[in-house]
Amino acid sequence: MGISDIMPAGWHGRARAGLLACTVALALPGLSLAQEQGQPDRPAWADNRWGEGDQLGAANHMTAERTRLAAELVTTGKVYSLGIVVGPDTPAFPPRSLALTVLQPGQTDNSGLGDNAFTYNDDIFMGWLGIGPQIDGLGHAGEDHVYYGGRHYHDFAPASGLTELGLDQLPGLVGRGVLLDMTRHFDTPMVEEGVAYTEDDIRAASEAQGVELREGDVVLFHSNWMELLDGQNADPERFGAAEPGLGVSGAEYLAGLGVMAVGADTWGMEVVPAETEGEAFRAHQILQAHHGIYILENMETRELAADGVNEFMFVLGQARLKGAVQMMINPIAIR
Amino acid sequence: MGISDIMPAGWHGRARAGLLACTVALALPGLSLAQEQGQPDRPAWADNRWGEGDQLGAANHMTAERTRLAAELVTTGKVYSLGIVVGPDTPAFPPRSLALTVLQPGQTDNSGLGDNAFTYNDDIFMGWLGIGPQIDGLGHAGEDHVYYGGRHYHDFAPASGLTELGLDQLPGLVGRGVLLDMTRHFDTPMVEEGVAYTEDDIRAASEAQGVELREGDVVLFHSNWMELLDGQNADPERFGAAEPGLGVSGAEYLAGLGVMAVGADTWGMEVVPAETEGEAFRAHQILQAHHGIYILENMETRELAADGVNEFMFVLGQARLKGAVQMMINPIAIR
Amino acid sequence: MGISDIMPAGWHGRARAGLLACTVALALPGLSLAQEQGQPDRPAWADNRWGEGDQLGAANHMTAERTRLAAELVTTGKVYSLGIVVGPDTPAFPPRSLALTVLQPGQTDNSGLGDNAFTYNDDIFMGWLGIGPQIDGLGHAGEDHVYYGGRHYHDFAPASGLTELGLDQLPGLVGRGVLLDMTRHFDTPMVEEGVAYTEDDIRAASEAQGVELREGDVVLFHSNWMELLDGQNADPERFGAAEPGLGVSGAEYLAGLGVMAVGADTWGMEVVPAETEGEAFRAHQILQAHHGIYILENMETRELAADGVNEFMFVLGQARLKGAVQMMINPIAIR
Amino acid sequence: MGISDIMPAGWHGRARAGLLACTVALALPGLSLAQEQGQPDRPAWADNRWGEGDQLGAANHMTAERTRLAAELVTTGKVYSLGIVVGPDTPAFPPRSLALTVLQPGQTDNSGLGDNAFTYNDDIFMGWLGIGPQIDGLGHAGEDHVYYGGRHYHDFAPASGLTELGLDQLPGLVGRGVLLDMTRHFDTPMVEEGVAYTEDDIRAASEAQGVELREGDVVLFHSNWMELLDGQNADPERFGAAEPGLGVSGAEYLAGLGVMAVGADTWGMEVVPAETEGEAFRAHQILQAHHGIYILENMETRELAADGVNEFMFVLGQARLKGAVQMMINPIAIR
């Protein structure tokens, strides 16, 4: 690890008169990070099927053939918008927050631009990208600072944006979507917090609901948790305090199947509190760091569940912001 | 127009000890906006086919039948990511800018959370949403402060976010995509700035390229303008100084056909400079304010054009940020 | 008014490879703002004692002699910090909000920079500058879009920052500070909302409290309003809903005296609701637009009042952010 | 170190209807940070003269007597504004950047608020606080994640803002200012980069310039480095690439004297490159972490030097933003 990991490439200042960017190399000869211990240990899981340097992980499962088959799932043409509306009031993992400001640049007290009086609204966003409906890129979840493909934090995650595994690398996710309705599996109006979806649960639910899980799938779990956000008995406190979700055996099972993404109608996709006391977000590590699988959170699955849809075409095109870790999204399901 | 248009609902402060939100009504009795002239004139174009209060405009064209037919356009399964990568260096309409910051909250000098050492990257975005690949929601372009459906600025566009026409209202856009390759039409490697696409151009191009334009379509124009951003003869100055694009007769023609959205591989979709000296962004007004048609900018159309694709399934799921005017996007084309 | 008022100088994008700033002139020939009516009327008050083009207003009263005399007011050496602590919970004029984020760039999982293990915290601010203790620069308050010196909004206030009257122009404010304790004047523990300080009140209070008001003074009013923020009977709702403060005759009187700045221990300095139904923030207009006088809000005056201090040395050095309208401040009083 | 260090107190979401803040405790029983090694070693320097828990460090030197004496230094009444103007073009330590946006909330196409047509400009700041003229609070510079008073990073520096050592704690800095003109000492128009100010240099300069350094002083060094920002031979690249400044023996000497703050007319106050190859910002550690001394950067010292001023009254009132590490400032010098 060299100094450039902590000290980005230069000083960014633009000269005043000429609007000329000047980037100044900071002169720090002979400098290295303190107490550098050489390469950190590379965990066994760092090697994966797509080889050294892979940026896409399970998105490599996207093939023309699978996309074609996904499109064949469209029978009625009904469209489902999976991204909930997100705003300053959306519960967010602390200390994440957001603010939006709308303005009309240059248009106060005039009729706008040109003889045709062109007026317009613009907007500014200030906040964290991991709020509301979101995709966790492969640079999000790691294990002791080691991420997908064995990348150590210092290899790719400077403050100026991810240099690898950023969501700019991902073209989108298109494939077969599968909904597992866990309220049916557990025979309850809403699955309760702390209920883990194990391998056995997933096997049983998919069998009972007549839907086979396959390599390349986008698997969504419906627990009806969104009722806590806006249902009759809304309880945002309870919504954010814990959640039902994927357990460790379930995560290993889905990873073994080679799914492309796993999503849920909860803020964190996996079960909280964890099955094992003292652990936190273990399924994130299994899916993301170990297997390069994308995670989708705060997905609106109620209408799919109400319609009894278990299989659909799934299309996600997240904004390709350079170096971004997470992104607010709105995946589209079509049956 | 009442005082509440300029003065949002209250003071937002949370009491320190109790984490209790307090919203305080500002006591301003008997106050109104200065020189209020009653309702501004409602232009004739304010009435449209979807009636008073409609929030969706041409997105009303989305039907299950059209979606089903769009899915039938998928033959090879090839996926095209239409959103270019966007970052601080992406040319943007002034004074728009953006910055991304990646951080690891709470994880400096420890191994993260829990016995499983959960570590993670997060990110913060500061900037304007109308940068790079973007959708203009129906609250973006107006005529003398009047917007789609005859809404005046003061009816829906406070600084705290659009109360109508926000992109949170739009579930997404799914339908038949059509690419018109204007380099073929004009027989040139790259269409030059100031070249307007007229009704005749569009009719001729669609006929020559064997693709009929229909109600509900998403029409994309390919000019090869992206070569100025990252091609061999990249010239970002030229990229942003002007552009080829939709002209006034072309806009009226597309509106008459009832298309759902119009996009292009340029920063502003329509021709700049305008056909008529003294006008600016007239096609924006025709499409958005008069007809409720969505606009897509900075679309990556090169691969579609290279593959000779003129018809495809189009899927856009923009993040549903409450009150947002524009949004960075990455629509997906599938053939 | 030319097009450049609505359309800043160019496109700001930096070429990717070369880190070279490119500013691209947008080619919009023959374009002007719609319905331009020539110069708006110049109100009579636009002419002032410091002449055309003056940027400083009442800060012109700062002279070496006055500063020297102010320093002579220091007798005990006691220092008063007049800026209250400001954070996300501070009541703010809607829709203003703020967020602060602390991070340790590049230092996760290492011991920092160099053999000496240099580690550091940094911070990011996202929000409005007009929150908590603040100075209103002369570009803040206007009358029908006309500001100090007769400048119309379109002359100096583009979205990219004020080109005139910005707080970068102001070197700071140093002079004689005067505290008028209005709780003593009205013989009440806390002056109530809606109580206006008239010329007569100010004359009476200054006489009773034995302090003469002079040209160049910084006049602060103490109402004990801060008790509503953090006192025993804290009531942030009431704090923000209204306030006691300067009335119209009081503002004219202080302007006639030629004071340099007027401050108070309330969020808006002047009386709310206004004395005349249908008016809002009239004293702001009189002081700022008509007379170039600075306004200081949310000042902590309790300790000065408790000590019976009516005269002191006042020193304000606000951050000189280019183009800023307002700034969070912490003026220092010394007696 | 408990889980609350990485996981702030709860979920912050406000219920939609009621504008009621809900803070939800995340239920993570039995969880602790991974590989927690108990208390890290407390370095010897962590103990200081002001005792356990002190928040102010050398600001404790501020006494009424010293302030009174500082005021006596005012003889001519001339005011010097020490903060340079800061904007997006100001060279900044990477990846720090800033953007300012001015807007007129609610005032587009109307004459503002009330019968008196109250209009106003507001502004939004997005960016890092450590840009341009700045104070480094005592939470800024540490040694292997240990900061002033032996506080470890995890004790006080969550992403939501410093819980100790924040600049909200500091009332301001008032005292005797001393300028050492190092161009005179080195007999050069501008001191060159890499030139360290040693104890001997400081002793010699203060003797030659007839100014004794005392406990509680604010010591400023003038190198004429600002000429590289805006002088005839401006060279922002050179400005930011390195700098002359305080060396290690100089820092120990000043700390031994018990000064309150050390500032300079350079971006980083201390010599870069460092005197010892492999070290970085050692003087920051000595002053801040070991001795609780404040650091002031990018100070405008040219006029003081031109006037031959070596002793003056120094007044700094930085905005007291809750939890802030650094702050843009404009200290005032008065002679």
C-alpha cells in the first residue's frame, strides 16, 4: 500500500482567472503508511469462479439466453414498480439522511429564457445513497475490510469514490425474477422480526409455491414488512428496529444455486437480530464478499404477492454514478 | 396563492433532549404574497387528453397490452445499458455540479461489527440531479412559469420539493423503444450541431429504416454525439456548446403521434442553437408542458446503432425520490 | 439584462484523461430573457450615502478611530461568545436544514500517514448557511427583487453565488457594541412575541440604561428569547412561531443614527407578527436594502444582560465564502 | 468500546403524516465490535496540564487579564482581516471540495412576501469545512487514532459529528497575536518550500523583530506564500505541492512556551516535505494531540507584514457548529 491510497493524486484547485484546472502533486517523498504490514492475509473465499480482477460478480450470469427467457415470462404485461418512494422521512440506517431542494436558477422575476419564455425547475440532492430502495454494489459489504475478489479496503475505496466495484461498472441487472411469499410459507399476515429464512424454508417455500430457483435468478422475499411503513398499523419504529429475513443457511443455499441478486421488502434483507448472538449482517458477507451477489433492499413486493406472482421478468437499470457504492433504485418487474 | 406557497408549513427543529420533532407554525396572520394578481392566465395548451390533475402525462400510454408487445420485441436477449457513466467530470448545464464521497462509518481502527467482522462502505452524494443521463420529469420544463396541466410554479414547486409532478409519482417507463439513426439519415459519421430534426426528417428516417412510430413509443435519436465525450476526437467543449437534435416541427409531430418519451445521445435532446433565433428549448416546452411527454438526455445509443437495432423493449425504472424534478438514470434496452 | 444572467459562463466539465478544465461556451446567439422590460424602476431608496457600486454599506462606518475607541471599552477582559451552538436540531426558517458528517479519509484499517502515524478527522457540511447564529449580508433582504444600492436580483444573484454584496466582500465588523436589555425596559422576565421595539422604546431603554447610541454601533437587543430554546421552560415551537423584536419606527430610528449592525437573541431580529397586518420583515428591508445595515440573528445575549453590560467591544470575523449571502457566525463581545 | 460506537443511537425517520420524529432503537443484542482488544494503549503524551476530560486545551490560557492586555495592544485601530476569500477554486487538500448555491425560495414569478414585497436570497453549502482559511479543532490531528487527552477515535468521532473536542465547545480565541515575519528572518521575498522553522529560527526571528513570545499567544508565521495564490507570479500548483513552515523543534519550542494557537500563511502551517523523510505532519501531532494547541491555516498575513506589525490584538469567533472538526474562519487582527 502506497501513500497514494491515503493521499489522492493531487490538489484540486482551479486558477481563478483562467478557469484552468490545476492539479498539484503534493510533494511527500519517502512517505508510506504507518505500520504497514505488507499484504493483509487473503481469505480463502477471495477466490471465486470469475477470477482475479472481476468487477461484476454474479452479474456475469446475465446472458442473452437468460434475458430472452426472462422476456418470455411476460404474459399479461402488467408492470410492477419495486422501488418505494424515498424521502427525508424514509427510515434510514443511521446516520444516513437526505435533503432535496428545488430551485429555478436565474428565473426569479423574469419570464425565463428566450422569446418563448423557457422556464424550468432543477433540483439538488444532499445525502446518503443508501436510503430507501437501494442496491448494494459489490463494494458495500466486506469481512474485516476485505471485499469481493479479495480486495482490501485500501485497494479500492478512497474517499473520492470506489476505483473498483463501483456501480458505474454494472450495466444493470436483467433476468428472471422469483418472488417467494414468506407470509404464505409461515402462514401469517406478516412475518415477524427475528424470523430467519433457512435453506429448508426456502426449499419448502419454493416447492409449495411451485417455483424452481435457478442460476442467474433475482430472488425476492415478501414478508409484508412494508405494512409497518404505511399500512393501517404503521409502526416505523418497529420497521427499523429489526426485521425478518435471510438466514445464514439460506444465504449459503442461494449462493450455491448461483443466484444473481437477492432482495426483500425490508431495510436490510437479512434477519435482524442475527441467528447467532454476536453476529451482524453475516448474510451480506456471504452473498456479497464471498459470492459477488447483489442485494436489493426496501423492495415493494406487496402487489406481486397479492397477485400471486412467483415468476417474472426483472429489469434494473441503476444510475451509473462513478465510484458509487449504493444507489437508490426502482427495479421493474413485468409478468 | 396563499402565504404557504412561499412559507412552508413550519419550523423544523427537533428538541434536543427528546428527539421529538417539533414543527412550529410561523404566526403570520393576514399575510399574502405581494402584488398577487389572482390566477395567472391559463394557456390553451394547459388542457390535455388526461384531464385536470393528471400527474403522469404520456406515461398514461403504458398499458399491459403495449408492455406485452414490447416484451415480444426481445428476440436475441441482448441488453443495452443506455445510461452513460456520470461523474464530476461529466459536462453539465451550468452551474450544476456533483461530488461523491465514500466513507466507512465507525470502522476506522477496528474490524467492524460483530464477531463476523462486518465492514462496509457507504457513500454521500452532493449535487444536482440533472447531470449526465437523466430523465426530465413533467415538472422540469415550462412556459412562462406554467407547467404541464396548467400548473403554475407557485402551485407545486416549493424549495422543499415538487408537490405535484415529482418523479416519485412515476412508476417507471416500459414500452416499445425505437431508435432513429440520424447519422444514416444525414449520411454522416456524426450529425453536426444546429441540425434540426424536422417532421420530414423523422418521417423519412423512420421509413428508410423500416420502423413505424406508434403511440406510446419511446423514441431515441442517435447522432453519434457521444464521440465528442470519449471518442478518438473527443472534444467536451464542442459537446456542451451546442448539439444537433429535435426541431419544433419534429416535436409537434412526435407529440401528435402520442409518443411516451423522447430521448437522444446529447445533453439537451433538442437542437441548439434553436431553429428560430431568439428561442431556447422550444421542443422541451412542446413535449413536456403542452403534451406531458418525458425527455431522456445523454443516452448511450452507439451500440444500438452499430447493431442496426431500430426496435426494442425499453425499460426505465428511475429512483422515486419524493418531489424530484430530474433523476440520473440508466434505462435498459433489450432486443 | 443579457442571457448570461440566466445562463452562466459555460459548461463546466473536466476532460477525463488530462485533468484539464474545459469550459465550454454554450452557443445561444440572439437570445435574451423573455419579456425583458428594460431596467426595472430604481426606487428612491436605492441611492445612499456611499454611492453607486458600494459593496459594504454601513460597514463603511468602521474607522480606525472607532475601532480604537471600541478597544478602550475593554476594562475587565471578560469574553462573551455571542454565537449559539448550531446543529441539525436548531430551529431554522423552512425549508433550511443542515447535516454534518465526520470521516477519516484513507485511514480505515491502517495507522495513518508516515512513520509518525498521522491520523486525522475531517468533516463535510451539507445545508443552508442561514441557520442558527447568522449574519445577513447586504445581498439577503430586498424589496420586490431590488437590493442594497438598487441592484436588481438579476444583476448579482445567480445560482452560482452572489457576484456583488457577497460576504467575501466584508472584511468583518469591529466596533462599539451596545446591548439594550428589553426585559428591563418592559419589566418582564422575557419579552413576548409580537412586542415591537419602537423608536420611543429604544430611546427610553437607552436612556434608562445609560447608554447612548452612536453612528457605527452594533446594537443588540436582549429579550431573553433563548430561554425558549434551552431554558427550564424550553418551547422550541413557540421560539420559532413568532418573536418580539425591532419595529418599523425603531428600524428607521436606528438607520437614522447610522448604526453598523443590528442584532437580537431571536431567529429573525424583528417583530413577528409584524405591526401592520399584511406586512412581513419590513425592518429587514429598511435596514438592509434602504440603509446597508447588517443584521445578526440568534445572538446569545443572556450573559451580557446578566452582567449588566451595555457597552462593549464587538468583533465579528465571518468566513469570507465567495458569493455567500449568509454565514453562520460567532461574534465576540469583550468588555 | 461498545456497539453504539459504530451504530448510532437509532433509526431516524419521521412518520409521514404527523411530522413526528421517530427514533427506533436497532435491536442488536449481544453484539460488539469485532476483535475488540480492550482499551488501546494510552500514550504518555495523553496526560496534559488541564487534566482528564478537558475539551479546550490551550484555549484554557484565555484569561480576562490576558484579554485585557491584548486590547491594550490596539493603538492605531487598524483592522486586519486574516481569512482569505474561499471558493470552489481555492486549492484544497484532496479530496476536499465545495460548492455554493444561491436561491430565492418561493419568489419565482411573484413579488415576494407581504404587502411590502419582501424578497430574499438564501444559500446552500455543500462541501468540506477544511478548505481555505481554517481552524483545526483539537479533534483534527491525532497519532495512530489517539487524539488530544488520550481520546481514541472510537470514543468521540462517529460519522454524525464529534461528541467531544468539537468546535462547538470552543467559545472563540481572543488574545495577544504575534507575527513572525520569516521573509525578514531568511532575507528573501518568499520563503521556499521545505524550509523548516526550527527553535533557533523562531528565537532568532522574535529577537530580531523585537517581539517576545509568551504563554497564551497566537503565533502567526509570514512566509509570503500567498503570493503563489494571487500574486504577480501566481502558481497554485506550487502553492499546494509543498510549503515552508513550522519544524519539529519549532513546534516543541512553541508548545513549551504554552502558546494558544499557531497559524501561517500556508495551507498546512508546517513544513512540507517534512524534515525527516518518512514523516508527515509531525508538528500537527505535537501541537494538537500532545499539547492541545489550535492550528490556523491559510492566514492572510501580508498586510500585517507590510505594516511591520509584530504584536496585535487577535480575535477569532469561529461558528460553533455542533460536532465540527474544522471550520472556515476569518480571524481579526487589530493593532
